[in-house]
Amino acid sequence: MKKQIMAAMLLLALAAPGALADEGMWIPVLIEKYNIKLMQENGFKLTAEDIYSINKASMKDAVVLFGGGCTGEFISDKGLIITNHHCGYGYIHRHSTLEHDYLTDGFWAASHAEELPNPGLSVTILKYMEDVTDRVLQGVTDNMESEKREAIINANITAINAEAVKGTHYLSAVRPFYLGNQYFLIVNEVFRDVRLVGAPPSAIGKFGGDTDNWVWPRHTGDFSLFRVYADKENNPAAYSADNVPYHPAYHFPVSLAGVKEGDFTMVFGYPGRTQEYAPSHHIRMLKDVIYPKQVEIRGKKISIMEQEMANDPLVRLKYTGKSFGLANGWKKWIGEIQSLDRMNGVERKEAFEKEFSEWVSADPGRTRKYGNILSEYAKIYEEYTHNYLVAIYTNEVFGSTGVEPAALAGAFNRAVEIAGQKDTGQKAELEKELQRLSGYADNFFRNFDMNVSKQLFVAVMELYGNNIAPEWQTDAYRELASSAGGDFESVADRLFARSLFTDEAKVKDLISNFNPKKVEKDPFYRMALSSSELIRSRINEKMDAADRRLAELNKLYMAAQMEKGNDKIFYPDANSTLRLAYGKVMGYDSRDAVYHKHQTTLTGVMEKDNPEIYDYDVPDRLRELYEQKDFGRYAVNGDVPVCFIANNHTTGGNSGSPVLNAEGHLIGVNFDRAWEGVASDIMFNPKQSRNISLDIRYALFLIDKFAGAGYLIDEMTLVGEPQHTP
Ligand code: ASP
């Protein structure tokens, strides 16, 4: 009986893939067709044309892909962009030294001349997008061999791209949506002169650190400011002192009006990757095998780094970025496992698959088309799970956050190969490669500490031995382990003393007098080669073949799910293209008897204040402002709003996205999600999936009162009546 009730409950709760009001990351060009009615019913006051238009300035002109993996938005007509502190972090870090430690102290350019250039950083603006499915599939038939099909599709895509950018300085791409069932042409304008304008100290921008990451209630002032520069014609140009601030076609008015529970809100940005339509096998693989192993090894690395960072500010500067990167995934996976368990994620998918199979078998045509999908998945995932684990684990161990010197040594592989070539261009090519390596090595040693690195080495060696079966370990490791007899500490002392790749001067010398023999003899180089050899010879080919087959199955399964649920509107998985999510400002039940409200305040920051704990050490100036209640027009009920949550469907890449109200005014900057619902990349949970945003009023308060940079606020378009209640 209990079993039957459980099954009935599962069916009831079954989130049949498809659109719910709050779930979904929608394609801007299809808002008019699919979403605008529901949005307006939920309070949105504007039109689809206001969001995306090719005929007039619209919101899409104000949203940018910031670098490769974040979002930002224009908040002035002088190219001023706001994004997250954690998105600007790498650039702020690069400008930081112990003397000018902008990470610790913050940075505020007092004039355009003081804004700092960031080579390598780009800002991408969508010009337009267009459904080109028919053109991409021209000449393709259902029963064509997959290689031929691919060749035709590629040729069609090349032609579409060539035509799209002809006579312009735009860049274009044709991207698959709905797992390859539909294609869109995306045409972008890319700006490469992007300068750092302002950032609060990390004690504000990263307040709460890894402890609070992925957690609500949250009190992080997670923002930084940049400015896009263009040539005198307002076109993209390489960095030049003569460039001028870019005039965007549209910038968001910044609202002082704030939010209340139930308000309509939407997030417009670049979500990276979701897997909402994956089969149960995939979720089981991640939840039961891949995530737990990654959580274990990353947890170990992070604890080593954290312990040493607490002892030495220089080590903190070197390892803070690395530990943040590791901890971000580590913590998210823990949350995902828990939230999938809480939702019975795998069982839900299985229940859906059962229903799906019945639907397929009820019709001979469907049986022919879709009858083998699920059984093939079952077969593939068995071996795939193992190979995937070996691939990611080898990378965790021998990649740049494991055996660090092996990662540096491995980077010399190309130079060794070039040095062995006999052709005429060889010398120039080697020269170029060595130049690249010189930059790589500078960066490596800027973030390297011998003591930390040795401890990491010992830890990952031990875990590797325990987690990867001997026949799947690298040759170099097996030799080392048998000679070490379990004593990796002595091995570390020996190897770190002997290797070139632990000593900056020796690496510099190697680059200026390149000798491939020296590289080849190095123990860390051998370790790096051995791991890439293992992956190349035993994993890659199998994974590639499986990935190709999985891509075909995923496409077919997606098409089948859409056919089955043809009364629903489906949103495509995130793929780093511009999307709109909408919903409401909303708290949630966290666990038994605990309800989380939608808004945090400066009082909450002060409640966490603890000078003894690095992540909670509130800067003196902020303490002062709090004590004096010097909140200006940003005060609400004698406090300052700091962050809020809503049920917008977001993921990695949405960091920095504009959070907008019913009038399209900027009320926040998205930066994270709440722990309980973080499995939303795989399964959105309407009850607990919440995106976390910085309340824009906290950013304004910090810029104005904390940093004294009110001149930046002067260039924004402020709107809305402040809820001014001092
Ligand atoms: N914190 C994420 C990011 O960095 C945002 C999210 O996953 O919700 O993009």
C-alpha cells in the first residue's frame, strides 16, 4: 500500500518536462509568440518588442556576455557596465599586488583616465538572432548516414555565417537548440577595450566567502563596474588611449523603488548549461558516482588551501582564486545531490520514463522511431560512467589544481614537439611558443606556493590510489607509488627539489635557453605526459564515440518528449545564448518549520560581522556607516536592503544578469542560487529553486556612501520612488 501511495504521489509530483510559469529560460526572439501573454498576466507592463527588437532600441541591447561566462548590463549611456564581483574577480586580481591590493581594499577610478584596461576581456552584444533550422537542414534526409548529414549541415552553416557577417564587423554563430532539433543564427558585436571602473573590497564583494556561497540568507555585495570603450565612430576597437566611452543603443534605468514579495521580476542573461531533459541514467551517474568523487577530492584540496591561506596573506593572494573555483563546484554538487534526493529526482525521471515507454508502445510508428531510446541509454551509460569518472579524476589529480608542477610541465609539450621538427618555420614557431610559455609561467608562479603545492601533491596522490583501479592508473603513477611504498611526503620532497617546474628562475632559464631534453627528463613532465597518454589512448576514442551516439539519442529523445507533450511549450536547455527567465520575488520553505523571507538587510551583514573570521570581517567604513545610520536615500525602515530572492530559473553564466521589475527597470544583479533548489540545472523545483540577486540599492549605497564615488551614480538614469523610510 505504501508503495502504491508513493507511486501515486510521484506521478502527481511528476515534473513532466515542459513549461511551468516559473521554470524556463526563454529565447528572446520567441517571447512574443510563447511568453508575453503569461508575463503580462503576471504583472509585466511592457511588450515583447521592448525586450527584443531589431527595429528599435530594446532591452537586449543593454545585456552583454561579459568575458566568456558571465553576464553584465549597461547602466549608463557612457558604456558603464555592472556585473558581479566574482565575474570581475580575475581582472581585479590581475591588477592587484601586495602594495595595491584592490581585492582587499577595493578600487574606484576617480576619472576615465584612471580606469584600468583588461587585455583579453571582451564584451559581446547580440545584434539579432534568427531561426535558421530550415536552411541548416537543407539537403538533409532522415535516413542519411550521420557523417554525410553532418557534412551537409556544416556546409550550410558555413554559408549562413558567411552571408550574415558579410560587409560588417560582426561575428556570427549558428547554434543548435532543443538538443539539435532547431538552429538559430546569432549575430554579435564584440568589444575588446573594457576597463575596470570600480569594485568594493572583497570583504563586501565576496562577503561570506565560500561559507555563504550557494546559500540563502545572503549578504554579499557581489558587484563590480567596468566600462566599454569604442573608437570615435562608436565601433569596437582594440585598446587605445584614444578610444572613447561606448554609447550603447539602450541602457537600463536603475530603480530606487525596490521589491516586495510577489512582485513580477525577470532575469535577462546568458545561462551556460542545463540538462533538463536528460534520462534517469544521466542523473544517476552524476548523483551517485561523479559528484561524490569530485566532492571528496575537491574538499581535500580546498581544506589544504584554506588552512594555508589563513596563515599567510601572500598565500591568500595566490590561492584565493583557485580555491574559489574549486569550492564553487564542490559546494554546488553537494547541494545538487541533496536536492535531487529530496525531490526523488531519479525516481521522478524513472516514473516519467515508464509513462513515456507506454506512450511509445501504444503506437507502431512511435515504436519504430523511439522504441530503442531508453534501452540504448541504459547500455551506453554503464561504460560511459566509468570512462567519464577516469577522465575527470585524472584531470582533478594531474590538472592545474592537483599536481600543479605537472600542469606547468605539460604545457611545455608543444614546445618539445616543435623543437623536434626539422622544417624551416620551426625556429620562428618555437620562438612564438616560448613567448606564450613565458606568460603562462609568469601566471603560474604568481599563484604558486611550494608548501601548499607539496601538500596538494600528497593529498591527490593518495586519493588517486584509493579511487582509481590500478589498471586505470597512469604508468607514471604506478611506478611512483610502488617506489614510494605509500610515503608520498618523501616523494614530494624529492620531486619538488629535483624538478625544474617548481623553480621560477629555472623555468625562465629553460625558456631563454630551450633544451627539450631537460624537459623530457623532468619527473613532472613525465607525469603529465603519462596522464595525457592514458586519456588519449584509452578514454578519448570511446568517450567521443559515446558522446556522438548520446548526442543523436538526446536529440531524438527531446523530439519525442516534445511530441508527447505537444500541448506544452518547451524551453530549450541553456547553451550560453541570451535567455529570459521570469517569475516573482518569493521566499521559500527551507526545511521543517523554517521559512526563508525574500530580503536581507545591512543589519544581517552586521549580525554576521566577526573580525576573527576572514569571510565575515566587515570593513570599518561600513561598520561606521551602519552605526551612524548614514544610509541616505537608500534607507528602508532604518536599514539598507542587501539581497533578495525570486523564483527565476537561472544557472551558471547568469551571474551578473540584470534583474528587472515589471517596468523593465533594474532592481538587482543576479549572482547565485539558494542551496535547497540548486539541482535546477537538472530539475527545477518550484518550491525551492530560487535565484539570489544583489539589491541594486545596496550597490548604489556602497558606490555613493561607502566609496564616495557618487559621480558614477550621476551618469546612471535613476527612476522610481525610493521607499525612503529612514
Ligand atoms: N553563481 C553562478 C554563476 O557564477 C550563478 C548560478 O549558478 O546561479 O554564474
